[in-house]
Amino acid sequence: MKKIGMLKDMIRSAFRQPVTELYPVERRPAAEDFRGMLHWNPEGCTGCALCVKDCPADAIELITIDKAAKRFVIRYHVDRCLFCGQCAYSCRFNCITLSNDEWELADLGRDNYTVLYGEPEDIEQFSLESEPEPDIEPA
Amino acid sequence: MNPTQTADRFIIPIGPQHPALKEPGHFEFTVEGETVTGASVRLGYAHRGIEKGTESRNWTQNLYLLERVCGICSHIHATAYTLGVEQLAEVEAPPRAQAIREIFAELERIHSHLLWLGVAAHDAGFDTLFMYTWRDRETVMDILEEVSGNRVHYSANILGGVKFDITDKAANTILKGLDFLEERTHHYRSVVNEDTFFLQRTRGVGLMTKEEALRLGVVGPTARASGVERDIRVDAPYIAYHDFPVNLVTLPTGDLEARFLVRLDELLDSYRVIRDILNDMPEGELTVKRMPRKMKPGEVISRVEAPRGELFYFIRSTGGESPDRIKVRTPTLCNMGSVIKQAVGHNLADVPMILVGIDPCFSCNDRAVSIRESRRNGQEKVWNWADLRRYGIEFYRRKMGLESSILE
């Protein structure tokens, strides 16, 4: 007699709920250590720029407002980011975290993909000083 | 050659456009009627410049670049690179880090082999097996996401250790997942071994003897299915394979069925090894105390066993922050030559299965195949991969309809 290997599986599955999820309607919470969007906390940052040096995708820029007073602004390019987590690992002062709930990052334009992090007054000062730059593609 | 033979002889080119293949290839199969009489392969189409790219990035950045050589065996590429760089820096990752690397390597092997089983079944027209293996593969993908934070590029390695620990909670998740997968793997093994229709596509197809396999320098499960005892994990244990050895799985038959069974048996062995490691996890640090940013000048080679076979890295440093040269040789390159040998004498309908049998990352094979009809009229008929696959399935359907046990 011919043996049909998957017959039992098929019959059993006919009486089961589908295993797929109705994604936009049902959302499974991301894993605890999921690596999503980067967040930077200016407290403790010494401006060593290890995160910038080690980033494989040139996604982080460190802008120095006042080196002596340790005032920095981080310009983060979400669209370039690989979410590898090396920056968070390289940072000795735990200033960088990767969020586990911000992972639906699709957008229609690239404008929202450049994010500035830092103390509000530093960001303001930086925005006043710098002229709007055209978005340069990484090499 | 007389004119009738010329009229019957077709050359079927396959490729070279193939987004999923690490070594995108162009195959030309010469067929007489249904039978393949000759085959040739050309490689080197999708040159991404990764090796050159490594020279302009620092040692840490290269880790992530090289991880992206392959989407399926990402961890093992990073492992091969880190092991090489650690040799250059004369440091050794702590035992716990090595054990975690082995867990990831084996989890990756599980997901890669399950993926392959599904793809191979799909090319044989056995879509039920494809759907169910991929459903079950989600278990191991979820484990990887839970433990590392990402499904595909786990980025577990860093130079000198690993990024994250495997906590007790993570260990429980892994063990629970493995129990389910082990049960399913036993089931798939019996399906692959017993399903009458599937056996007609695999048993005795794509035969390669041990001598041929040795001569062609075949690696990985493809070699082990021909009885070649070749596994870097056993021959030259790296990371934690000294302490947690794997069993060498070989089969003497050398046909497609053997390639299925070797991979499925390796799965069962991977489950055992992961359980062994989790039961007896070494304690200690996850990284070395100090990893230099500049590596000493020197040349190293690093060999690891990727899911598809031996992966080879050559790294040369001149003492700077970036490598001077990195050469990567992936297992698919070694196995590609065997396709030419195996295909000869088989039906054209078997070609997709023989190609997929070496596991060449055929995850999204959809590209143009041009069939040059008889040279006299010079017409060209264009087939894509889906057509060839359909042709193979239809061919066997017709054949099985006429005669149920053609191989007996």
C-alpha cells in the first residue's frame, strides 16, 4: 500500500485555528530584548564618540555644542540603522538604549527619519546654528 | 553528430540572475530528449564587493558587514570572523561566551535545515511538507528572537565574546521549543523516509559516490550524505565543540534521500547538543577584559562548519584599525561543482531537486530560464524557475499516473 506521509497532519489541521496572526489587528508584543529604535539619554555622555566610530551604518552623528560643559546633541538616522545594537554595547555609560516597542518605523518620506536627541535647549541651539542640510546618503 | 541528434539536443541555460544565491550561478544543461547529458556552471555574477568593503571599515564594523554575507547563516559568518580576529589579537573568549556561541550556531543550523527541508519539498511539489516545516520553523525563529532580540541577524557575537547572556528564562524557552521540534523532526523523518510519492523524487536521484565527493571537494551535509566523514565541528573543534561534541552523521548512499536524512539526523543531534550545553553551562564572564581596537600584524585562517558545510575565512592585518584583506569562501562554492556531476544522466525534471539538494540558498528562486529550441529554427522559449519547477512536478505526475512504482 502506498504511504501518504502528511495525511494525518492535514486532517488534524482542518479542525484547528490558523497559526497565522491577523497582524495589524492583533499585535504580538515584541521580545524583551528586541532591538528597535534607538534612544539617547544625554546624562552621562562624555562625547567619546565610540558609538559613532563603531556604527556599521553611519547612523549616528555626535554634534558637540560645548565640549567642556559636556553638552552634546545626537543626530540619529533611523533609515540607515541596522538595529545591531553595537552602539548600546560600545557605550560605557549606558546612554544608548534600543526600544523594544518602537519597531513599526515605515514612513512615506525620509524627513521623519532624522531624529535629534539631547537636552531641549541644546537641540534648540543646534537648530539655530545649523542651516538645514540636504540629506546626504551614506557612502 | 547527425542532424536528427542536433535537432534533439537542447541547451537549457539557467540563471545567472538569482537574488537568493550567495554565488549566483549560470548553469547550462545540455539535454537529449529528457536526459541531461552535460552541464556547466559559471559563477561570479552578484559581486557585492563585501571583501573590499571590509578594508575600509574598522574591525567592529566588519563584524556586522560580514554577518550580512548570508541571511540564513549570519551567526556562523560572524563567528568565523570573530574567531579569526581573536586569534590575531591573541585573546580567547571566555568559556561561557563560547558555549553561547555554540547554542546560537546550533539554533541557526536548526532553522537553516528546516528552511531547506521546506524549500526542497516545495521544489519536489510536496507543498504540504513545505508549509508544515515552515510553520514549525517559526518555533526556532521565535526562540532566536526571544533570546537575541532579532529573528535573522542575531548579532550575538562581538569581538572577544558575546553580547548577551542566556538567562534561565531563555533556557526554558529554548528547551520547551526543542521538545516540540524534536517530536516534529521525528515525524518529518518518517515522512521523508516513507512517503511513496516523495521517495520517487529522492531515492536514487542525484547519486554521488564517496570517491566523486572526495574528488569534487564537496563539503557539509552534501558530502556526509555520500559517506565522506567531513565536519569541521568534529575534525577541528572550535568554540565550545571540544566540551560539547557533536556526532558525525554520515550515510553511504549518496542520493537525494540521503541528503534529506543526513540533515534531519543533524537536526536531532543539534537538539541533543543544545540540551547538553544548557544542562552544563559554564559560568563566568561573557567577554574578555580588553579587546584592542588595532590588531597586531599577521595572517590567520578560520574554519567553521556552517549549516551548508565548511566556511573559510582568511584575515590579514597590517596593524591598523581595519583589516588589510579578508577572503571568504562559502560552502556553496565547494558544492556547486557537484551539481554538474550529479545532473548528468538524470531527467531534466530532476534538475531543480538536484540543485536544491546542495542547499544553495534557493529561498526565492524566481528568474528567467531560456530554453533554446532546436537551433535550426532559432526560436527561443523563455521559462522561469517556476515553470521549470512546474515542469518537473508535471513530469513526475504523468509518470506516476502511468506507473506507480517506477523505481522498482
